[in-house]
Amino acid sequence: MRNKLLTFGIGGTVLAALCCFTPLLPVVLPALGLAGFLGVVYNDAVLLPVLAGFLVLAGVSLWRMKTRRK
């Protein structure tokens, strides 16, 4: 149970980093029929805060795990 938050944080960070630094979204969204969202989602103003949020989530979960062990 306690590792779910860490797993979600790290998984989201990896996914957001892949979408930021590789052309993953321009390939996946049209394949799913969501090409209309490409102009909105494939924007650094959206992807970078999402990446930062997942990094904070992973950091908070690591901090909570560390403080509970003491």
C-alpha cells in the first residue's frame, strides 16, 4: 500500500518525460483518434508542470517513507 504513491509518482514522471523529450504524443494521439488535442497537450506550458507535479509526488512519497521508518 505504501509503495503505490511512489510507483504512481515515478511512472508519471517517466511518462511525462517521454512526452516532453520525444515525439511520443504526435504519434500516439492521432492513432487513438485524439489528434484534436495535440495542439493543447503537446505544449511545454502543459507538459512541464505535469512533469514537476509527478516529481514532487515521488519526492513526497519518498519523504513519507523515510519519516515513517524512524
